[in-house]
Amino acid sequence: MNQTPNNAAQPSSPPPKKQVKWADPPQIGFMEALYLPAIAQGISTTVKHMVSRKPTTRQYPEVKPTISANYRGVHRLNRDDKGRVKCVACFLCQTACPADCIKIEATATDKNDPQWKDRDKFPATFVIDELRCIYCGMCEEACPVDAIELTSIYDLTGLSREEMLFDKDKLLSVYDETVQAGQDPVRTHRGALGPASESGPASESATGKSPALPSNGAQHHG
Amino acid sequence: MTWNWNTIWPLLVAIGIVLAVIPILGLYLTFIERKVAAWIQDRIGPNRVGPFGLLQAVADGIKIFLKEQVIPDHVFKTVYFFAPTIGLICAMLSIAVIPFGPASPTPSDGFRAIIAPGVDIGILFVMGVSSLSAYGIILGGWASNNKYSMYGAVRSCAQFISYEIPLGLSLLGVIMATGSLNIESIVAAQGDGIANWNIWWQPLAAIMFFTAALAETNRLPFDLPECEQELVGGFHTEYSGIKFVLFFLAEYTHVVAVCFLTALLFLGGWHFPGLTGPVDSSLSGFLMRWMVLLAKVSLVFAVIVQLRWTLPRFRFDQLMGLAWCALIPLGIANFLGLVVVLSLDLPRWTLAPYSIALLFASALINARQVTKRAKDLAARSFALPSTERSAAVNAQPQLTR
């Protein structure tokens, strides 16, 4: 601690007061050094909490929390306005998935079927391994037709690994459930086909009206 | 004392009461502690099993007995098995000479609320046996063959050795004034009204006893031997199932013993304004005194629980500092005052202002020291010339491949 004034380098002087905010060294007063008043103060705080009981606990299984519509939970496969699976089997989600949990098999549609003549492909199988998934939402971001979405369902349980492989029917049923419960996620243009799937004239002639995409899109991205 | 049925049955009854009540008490004290913790932290606490969660303790007990006992390969099996038992036996033994209800210094025939009545080395026995319970922790930590367990064991060893001294010093006043180590006699000496309670003329000793005893029980703020944040679980890291519970039962038995001792030695035991004088034989008087004693014990336990959720854990050097730099000097100074008062036949109440003066003096010294240390620290950070500072920085070991 002895200062050496003859030192060649600049002597150590505290930096100017303007640059440095000086903090006083912590001091302890007489009452604090007694400890007992501080302990009594602490006890009075804890007793106050104990007496004026306003528990913040939520009785979980009976009282469910309201989950934000922006939550990324269990996946769903959306239906279009005809009730078909909206997915066009483009494999973008499977490619984007960092956890490699989506497995799609595509099939060409039967062009003679009036139900399917406006679509080229649809997924024959669509399996998501809910245990592998990291719920990052990149599938939903990649989807050009807003077919796959993450819902706000958070309490997913199962008794086996096989049970947690969600196939197309299960994912569509999740869609039906969430639509019925009014729990649509808010991130994508839900309820309308994305731009890639509605360019054909067939779609317009089939539905007879243009889909509600622009308004919805403005709503969610505007 | 002749051994016949008339002398043996009160003994068996008292032992039966202690052996039956202590485990149940341990479970329910855990429950109370969880509830209090929840209330303090603005939670609800266990409320699912039974009305108000009252059966939670029972459920815990059942769970504990049915739990798998993991015995790691690397432990020293013999010692590993016996360590929790040693801890519990020592804690239980100290209860033997502590009256758990009103007891007269001259043991009567019939039921007595103490296992071993009229033991003339009462307090000495309690201190000796309860400090043996450190063996349970030390052996458990050593036999676990795990560095965290070992750290916990070594810490508890140092803690026990350090806090034995202030514990003994704080009891000297009570013992010397009564002239007996017999706990019943000490309580009987406080029998004439509330003014005779030992806490009034020995307030400092009472605080010291409570602090040191809390440290001996390994409870927060002195629970460094188990210290979850630093040592995983401390000495009980490798223990599971019923053996783990034996450790905790030992701790709670210890806490119960401390509660009783504080109430008996400093708070007048089963005496209360209106309930003074020697223990009478009438049943109602006996029960009233018992209730008074249990109320005082509950009060002490409430303070212990409240302290647990109020104070943060000590750092280890602070723990040692509290014992060696504060409690032991204070105890010796208190003892000197006591000797002067007793040998000059001064009135006892003169010790109360002396205690308070001691406390204030220690606080003054403490405040001075802390402030000085803080100033030194602040001065040092800019006292080095810049070249020396950079040299010091350069001198730090470099990472090499």
C-alpha cells in the first residue's frame, strides 16, 4: 500500500471525479453491528408475510392457467375450407426441422377426383415425433401454406414412445380440438390457404370466392 | 434404589412415551416447517393429503419406508450403515435426562415425566452425549467415500468443536447460581415468580446458548454440513430411504432437545405467574404445568423455524468468526462478571446491565472493525502505482497449451 512517488510511470491517482462514479465503502452502523435489531427486523418481515397471507399459488389441476396464444406447444395440421388436409407435402418443414422429428410421405392427387383436382400433392403419411421435437417453431415458419402450426396445448403426456408419434389423423384431430376450443394460435394466417396453394384458377372456381388471406395477413403481419 | 416392578414401570412408561412421540413429532415438525415456509413465501404449502394437508406427514412416513435404499458400491458398508443410527441414538440419549413435563428434583414414586429422574450431572450428560452425535455425521460423511460428504463431515466437525465452547460458557451462569447440574433443580430454582427466570439476569447467556445450540443442531443459518447449494447434500449425499430419514430424525430430536433445554434453563420451565412453587401432586396442577412447558417449547420452536426462513446461511469464515471472535470472548467476559457478582455476594440483577453493556461493547468493536476493513479495501484498489498494477496483472498465470 506504500506509494512510491519516484516511480517512472505516472503515479496512481484516482481518475477524475467526473468519469468515475465513486461508491462509498460499505459501512456498518452500531445498530447493524448489534445484529439483534437486524434479526428482529427480518423476523418482523417474515411474520408479516405469514400473517397477511395472500398466496400466489394456483391450484393447478383444478385451475388451469391461461396460456398465451403465442405459446409453442403440440403441433396441429390445419384443414382448408373444404376440410382436406391443408399440407401440400412440399417437405419444407421436414427439411427445416433441426430435431429431425417430421417424417412425410407424399402422394400425387387423383386429378379425376373433383375433391382433389385443384391440388397436385398431399401427404399420405405425416408423422411428428413429439418426444424428439424441441418446439422451436421452425416448421411453422417454413410452411408456405400455413398447414402446420404449434398450438398452446402444453400438457402432453403418454404412456409409451409409440403413443407420442403423432400421425396425420391425430394432428388433424388436434386441429379440430383447438378450433372447437377457440385456441387458434396467432402467428400464421390461420383459416386460409397460403399463397402457394391458391394461385390456380381451380381453387377460385372450386370455392367460388377468394380466400380471406389478404385481410388475415394484414391483421397478423400489418 | 431397589429394582422391583414399582420402580421399573414408570421408567418403561417414560421411555415408551419418548420413543413413540419423537418419530411422530419429527414427521409433524417437518410438516409444520413446510407449512410455515409456505406461508412466509406467500405459498399455500402441503394441502392435498387430508384436511389442511394434515395427513401429509403420514404419507411422507409411508413413502419413506417403502422407498428403495440405494447403497453405492464405493461406500464403507459397516460404518455407512451405523452412522445414522449413532446420530439418532446420541440425540435420543440426551432426551433421557431432560424432563418433558413437570418433574420434582426429588424423584417420587409413580409416573414421572422424565426417563432418568434426579441425575446429578444432568446438563453435563446432555452436552457430552449431544456432542457425540457429531460422530454420526462425521462417520456418515467419511463412510460415503464422496468428496462432498467428506466436506460436510469436516465442516460439521469444526462447527461442533467451535460451538461446544460458547455452549458450555453460556450455561455456567445458570449452573453456578443454582449450584447444581440437575435440570430439575435448575427449574425449581426459578420457581418463585417470573422475576426468577434465568433469562432476566442472564440475557446474554440466553442468546448465546440459543445461538450455539442452533449451531449444534445443524439448522439454518448454521446448516453448513449439508449446505445444498455448495455440497449437493453434504454428509447425507449418499444416503436414501430410511437411513436418510434417521439423520433427519436425529436432527429434529436435537431440535426438540434444544427447545426443551431453552425453555427449562432460561424461560422458567413449567413455572408461570400463578403456577409457582414446587410441583404439586394434583392432576390438574400437573397438567397445567405441562401445558405451560409445552407452550414455551412451542414458542422456542416457532422462533427456530422463523429464523430458518429469515436468515441467510453463514459463510464458513463468518461461522467460525462468530464462535471464536464473538461468542467465546463474550462468554468469558460474562463468566468473569458472574464470578465477581457471586463471590462478592452482589445482587443478581446487576448482571443484566452488565450483559447488555457487553453486547453493546461488542457491537461497537464490530462496527469499527467492519468499517475499517471496508476502507482498507477501498484504499488498496487505487493504492498500487499503475506499473505495479499492470505487473500484477501480467503476473497472473497464463493459459498454456
